[in-house]
Amino acid sequence: MPRAVVLYYSRFGNTKQAAEAICSGLRQGGMETECLDIKDVKPEDLTQYDILIIGTPTHYGDAAKEMLAFMDALTQIEWTDKKAAAFDTRYANEKTGGLNTLEKYMKKVGMQLITSGLPVLLPKGDAWGPLRDGELKKCREFGEKIAQKISA
């Protein structure tokens, strides 16, 4: 059975909540998965997983600087056999976010994107949150969808 890890960086707890909901969806879909803060892992720790799902808060239309540094560290390892997906948390009125940058990094290091990234929405202008109604359900469904794709 493929193993998945959901990695995240969170400033105010919103991205962590989204990551945990995605993990829940993956588990509901029958996948073995872990949910980890990037502060608690090294890139070489991730080679044991088949699927990496990575999330960041959006900061000025991009990924958080902590996530950018983590993604830079991933370039030291071969990832061509890994499947991946991205998500971000962002204000409801932002058209682009950190997931765009994450997907570019994933492609750059050779990961295979298995689905389009998921924007997880906050109320306009409220970085503290909470996430908008229905967003955690959307995250669980995202995880289930990934598990179904991998199982097919």
C-alpha cells in the first residue's frame, strides 16, 4: 500500500487544520498517512513516502519564506518516483497563492503532480481565520480524491 505524508507550514494554525483534514480524507480513502510540520522533518526523512502533499500559507501571493527554504532543501534528493500535490491557505479574494509556487518546485525536482492544487480559503483580510465554512470538508474530499486516484 502506498504511503502518503501531508507536510505543512502554518503561521496561525489554519494551514495545519487544512493539512489534518486532508490527512483525514486520505485515511478515509484507505491510505496510510502521516501529517507533519516541516519544522519536524528533514528532506531525507521523506524518501520513505510514495506521495507528498505539501501546504503553505500564502504570503503576499507566494509561499511562506519558511516553506520556500524547505522546498529549496528538497532539491538535494531524487524525487522522480514520487507523486505529489499542493495546497495553500489564502484570502478568498486572492486569485493566486502559494500552491502555484509549490507546484513549480515539485515539477522542478521531478515529482509527478497527481491533481491540481487546492486553495483553502480564509475570510477576506483575516489571516487569523478561521477558515471559511465548508473549507475543511473540501480538504477531506481532496484527500479522499487523491486516495481514490492512487488506488485506481
